[in-house]
Amino acid sequence: MAKNYNWDAIAEHPKFRELQRKKTTFLFGWWAFATVLYLLLLLGAGYAPDLFKVKVIGNINVCYLFALLQFLSSWGIAIYYAYVANKDFDRLTEELISEIEGGF
């Protein structure tokens, strides 16, 4: 049998607000970082082509390394998110659920 929850009360619960605040801060911060990094690639390729043409290793130039950094930063952010989610977000969610189940 499905339980009926008071979603308005849950949305006002301090643990839920803390969880939402932490997740929003985390996600917006890393979204801003990734967006700036991506825009730097576009701006660099468009406005500093001589810098981006500089060869670093063989035929690999600064532009290739910067593009590779996009993939590495995406993987890094995903791995870091999983770490933070397991450490903080899941803990807060479990605490919230236990308080809800306990009839806060």
C-alpha cells in the first residue's frame, strides 16, 4: 500500500532545504566552471588562433590539449559529484527519510 506524504511539509523541512541548498550550490558552481572552460575554448580558438596553434608535443597543439581538457573536466566533475553525493547528499537524504518515516 502506497503511503501518502505531505509534500508541502517535506519541502519546508530543514533537512530538505539543506539538501537542496547544498546540491544547488554544488551543481551551479561546477556548471559555471565548465561553461567558462568551454567558452574559453571558443574564444581562444576565435580570438587567439596563434596561441592555440602552438605545438606542444609533435602535432598536438594547445587547442587539442584544451579540447581534451573539456573531456577530462567532465569526467572529473562526474567523479567528484559521485563522491560528494555518496558522502553528503545521500546522508542528508537518509536523515530526511528517517525523520519523515518517524513522523516529523
